[in-house]
Amino acid sequence: MRFAFTEDQLLFTSAVADLLADKYPAERVRAAWDTPTEAPDDRSVWQQLADMGVVGLLAPESTGGMGLGALDLHGLLVESGRVAMTEPIVETAAVAVPVLAAAGHSALASVIAGEQTVAVGFADDPVVRVDTDLLLLEHGGTWYLAETAAVTATPQTSVDGSRRLASIEWTPTPGHALPGDIAAARDRAIVAQSAQLVGLARHLLDETVAYVQVREQFGKPVGAQQAIKHKLADVLLAVDYAGPMVARAAHSIDEGDPDASVHASMAKCSAADAAKLAVRHGLQSHGAIAYTVEYDLHMWMKRVWALAAQWGTSAEHRDRVRQHLGL
Amino acid sequence: MDLTWNADEDQFRSEVRTWLAENVPAEPLPSGDTEVGFRLHQQWEKTLFDSRYSVVSWPEQYGGRGASLWQWLIFEEEYYRAGAPQRVSQNGIFLLAPILFEFGTEAQKQRYLLPMAEGIEQWGQGWSEPNAGSDLAGIKSHATKVDGGWRVNGQKTWTTRGAFCTHLFGLFRTDPDQERHRGLTYLMTPLDADGVTVRGVARLDGDEGFAEVFFEDAFVSDDDVLGGVDEGWAVAMATTSSERGLTLRSPGRFVAAVERLRGLAARYPEAVDARIADAITQAWIDAQAYQVSTLRTVTKMLDGESVGAESSLNKIFWSEMDVRIHEIALELLGARGELIDDSPDAVDAGGWMKGFQFALSGPIYAGTNEIQRNIVSERVLGLPRR
Ligand SMILES: Cc1cc2nc3c(=O)[nH]c(=O)nc-3n(C[C@H](O)[C@H](O)[C@H](O)COP(=O)(O)OP(=O)(O)OC[C@H]3O[C@@H](n4cnc5c(N)ncnc54)[C@H](O)[C@@H]3O)c2cc1C
């Protein structure tokens, strides 16, 4: 029994964290807000992540990937959440790459190389992100790979202005079908999304802790007020207990644990609830300054609102757990 | 990450499980916070001891098995899973013993550990006083140096099961000129000593689980000073993190409580609406979260990292989870929930209401949750003290 990340996992995570600290300032997220209709023109960070092996991390080494698992990806995803990365790392690295690899699809090489990105959609929800080159679309329990440019897209506006969404219309072509386990891909997505939410929550908490120490009212930092302290302690409590749940779920996926789906659901509601609390208390502890789009925090808040409901809401995931418990 | 148990650990688990199945009393014992129940629990502690299950993690010479922290966790899981009796020895074995191991002299260890493991000597924790609760450093009970020892005067209060205990450990002011955290000393004393008077006090549930302890010129020998004179604060703080953290309330206890709650839901399916089902699910998730987080904590401890102020997060988590578990049970029981003791229609002999009342003390004892949130925000998050 040992619940800790390996030296390699920690090193890899810190390498990605360093890259993002350098290359992913808030201005980058803001830039994505400012050009809401265009796909990102600056692919340099994505390229560097691909060069480091992050994008192809889950693909077997024989296909040019790193042959690693969900737990190896975990720390990187947390970091991507911390900086509110807009690129489709969850969709491409955690969901699509293993699907393409398992299917032996020819697009895999260019995806791993960082030349093409992939978003994911399901037939029962026509709204997908369309800032990618390719779309992995579920229809009737089968995956299809389509070129994003080839589907009819009606733009939709997200509360998170950096998300480029559209409802799409497309007809599945048998020639584009890929074999693949949809449920397993969903579980990977749920856990990856949870990791990002943990990162988002940590950033919101860190920013808030920093702010309340410098903002003074009544002659002292507002962070010296117990009402503020206790709110932030509650955020830490939620985040600190969600983190291990997410890591455990990733481990269960790697181990093929029969309860991996249940662990994924627990991870998702814990992480989403923690992130939403971080938004709530983060905003409240900042006061009006965080209630303006001129202050960066709103981008993290809105990302949380958007992502907390992706891949199933907390209520849906608790319901999956409820069914597992036979309640 | 390796979340599997090795063959030794599996073997240990199955031994523990078998032993508990054969030895746990079929009928629950009366509350250990009553005179009659306490004595029965004390006998149970002796039964545990005789099979070397009372203090599994201690060295063999003191009645333990030298079990690893992992084995200790397994033991706790099995213990609560089996519905085994409340541990009336807890304040000795979980709160005093770690201090004895860390700060005690060889003679003190020889003198006190074995009878504690056997359950023959039972210890009360004498920290709180009428005017020193959260503000523990406000302690007024004092000990004055005399030949060969100390003359003690003052009052302790809220001493758990003090009316049934044989001994007390606690903090006393030994240097009256020093203020607050300074000049305190950790002392141990038998409760039947001259000048010591114990008065039992009924707790919220009516059981005599509290006591007030009065000292009037009681003598405590130099041999019973634990750690250095005037260094009691540091000694006391060394236990708080084990108390709030792992040892006092291991995950097994809450995993088992949620399983009992699921059992209750299965027995009264008509009372389980969607809201209650959702609440039970969340409670189950919380217990899982505590379990998973504990695996992380134990790994850290085994790696030699200190857990420190983070143990305050634990304390908040388990105590508030415990309240929720019992609130859900009472909600589920509806009007039957108020029936206690031997009422013919009481469910589980009113155990859920009793458990609820006890759960409500969780956010108060071992440092209130307000104090824990202060600690988390100041020492973990680094917010200004004032
Ligand atoms: C079941 C039970 C068993 C116990 N067993 C023992 C025992 O065996 N030995 C022993 O020594 N003690 C024991 N205690 C006592 C326990 O340690 C104290 O109750 C606890 O430390 C709180 O002190 P108090 O009750 O005096 O509350 P107070 O300190 O008077 O606090 C009252 C309220 O004010 C709040 N408060 C106080 N200071 C602050 C602050 N700085 N910031 C925010 N809020 C604050 C508290 O959180 C609480 O809500 C036990 C208590 C209970 C309930």
C-alpha cells in the first residue's frame, strides 16, 4: 500500500508546471476571450506540450506515445486547470488519443505530434467545442472521426468566453467509424475533467488567499477576519479531500478496477463541488473587485461553471454512485 | 501508487476478522459512559489485551504486536466493521501513550504502559478547566514545588469518564510568574490520591461520561512529571496532532457507520425518498474520501513527513461527516427517532439518537472546529493571526 505519486510523475508534473508558469499567463486566457470566434492562432504551447510527450502520453510507445497511464496524466491536468488552459487537453490527450491508438487510426501520429487537435461530442448533446481540427463523435454507441471543417456548426456562446462552442449537424459515415469502448473513454474524460477542476479550485484559492492578505479594511487585512478565514479553510478542506479522490480514480482506471466508474463519479462530484465552493467563497472574499471582467478571476470562475457540468453534473454522478449502492 | 494490501496484511486482516467474529459480544454492551457499562468495557479491553489486540501498534514488550500503521488501519477497519465495543481506554492508549513513548522516562514506560494496555488502569485527560477551554493556555490549576514532588491545587473539568478512571494526565501551571503557554508542566496522577476529588457529571445523553476533578493540596511525585518541568505546552501539542489526526478517529469507524446507515435504509425502504438516498450516497462518498485521504496521510507519515497543522483538516472532516451521518439516520427514522433505551418501538435501542448526540460533541472536543478552522487558515493557508 502506498498512496503517493512516483518521482517520475512528480518530475513530469513540475516540468509542465514550469512551462505553463512561463508560457501561460492570464493574458493568454484573456486573449482567447478577446477573439471568441477564431481558433487559437498561437499553437506554441500546445506544440511544446506535444514535444514533451504530454499529448501522446496515453498512446503505446509503438505508436509514438509514451505508453503511460491516467495517473501519469493526472498532475499535468491539474496544472492545466491551474492556468485555465483553453486548449483541448482533456478531450485530445485523455479521451481521443487512446481511442485513435486502439483503432490504429492514421490521424494518431499527427495528433501526438501536436499538429492536429481533437474535441469530443456525443449524439445526445449536439453542443461541442469546435476549436479543434478533428471531432471524435459518438453516435449509436460507436465513435466516428470527422473533420471539424466538414460538419455544419451553429455557434453557441458560453458564459466562459474562451470556449468556442457550436451545435453541430453531421451524418455518420460508416467509413469513419472507429471501434472503441465508449464507457471507458467517458470514465477517462470524467477523471481528467475532475483533475482540471482541482487545478482551477487551487488557483482560485491561492489567488484569494493572496488577495485577502493585501486588501485592508478597518486598519487590517480582510484575511485577518475570521469570517473570511473560515470560508477559505472550508475551500481548502473541500479541495484537499477531492484531490486524492481524483488521483485514486485515475489509478483505478489504470488498474482496470471493476469500480473505476464509481471512483470516477465520486472524483467528479468531489472536484466539481470543491471548485464551485472555491468560486463562491473566492468571489465573496474578494468583494466587488472580482465582480468585474476587468479582474482576471472571473475567467477562472466561469471556467469552473462551464466545466463543473461537463461529463455529467455532480447530481448525475452522485446518482451513478447511488445506483451502485443499490439505494 | 499501490493500493493493494500485501499477503501479510491480508493475513493479518483475516486473523483479526476471525478473532472478532468469535469474540465480539453478541449483544451490544451497555454504554461505556455509565458505571456498569464501563466495567464491562474494561473487561472487554482485557479480552482484547489477552489476544494482543488492545494496542496492536505498540511494541511487543508493552502488550502490542509492533504492527505497522497499515496494519493498525486494517485492525480499525475490521474492529468497526464487526461492531465491536467502544474503546473506553482510548484516552490512555491514543492520547497519553504517544507522549509516554516520545517524552516518557524508561521507568514511566515500565510503570504505566502495560496496565494501560491491559485496561486495568484507565486514564482521563485533564486539560480543560472551567475558564480554560479553547483558550487552553489560560490554565489556572497549579503545582507548587515541594520536597520530592509537587503540591497541586485547582480544578479540571469535562474529563471524559473521569468518574470511572483510575488516573489522570494533564497540564498544570508550575511557574506562576510565567504567562499562558510558558510555565506549564505535564503531570500524571492517580485519582484516588489524597486531596483529589472526582465528581461525575451527566453528559447530554444522560450518561455520567464527564467528570470534574478537584485538587486540594494533592501530592504528585517528581517521577510523574512527563517531559520537562515548564515544558508541558510542547508535550501537549505533540499529542494534539495525533488526536485530531489519525488515531482518535480512523476511517474504519465512519465507513462502518455509513454501512449501518445503508443497512437502516434497507430495513426501512419506504422511508428512503430520493433526497435521503442522495444524502446517504453523499455520506458514503465522504467516508470514502476520508479513507482515501488517510491512505495519503499514512504514506506521508511513513515517508517521515510531518502532518502537523493539516491534521486540523482531518478533525473538521470526520467530525462534521459524523454529524451528517446521524442526521440522515434520524431523518430516515422520522418520528421513531426520538424513542430511546428500552422503548418497545425504539429502533436499534435508540442507538441512532444516542450516536447523534455523541456526534454533536465531535465538533467541540479535541479542539472545537472553529479553532481548527483558525489553525487551518493561519498555519496552512498563512492568513494573518490578527
Ligand atoms: C464529549 C466531550 C468530551 C470531552 N472530553 C474532555 C476530556 O477528556 N478532557 C478535557 O480536558 N477536555 C474534554 N472536553 C472539553 C473540550 O476540550 C472543550 O469543550 C473544548 O476545548 C472547548 O472548550 P469549551 O467547551 O470551554 O468552549 P469555549 O472555549 O468556551 O468555546 C465556546 C464557543 O466559542 C468558540 N470559540 C472560542 N474561542 C474561539 C476563537 N478563538 N475563535 C472562534 N471561536 C471561538 C468555540 O469554538 C465554541 O463554539 C470534552 C468535551 C466534550 C464535548
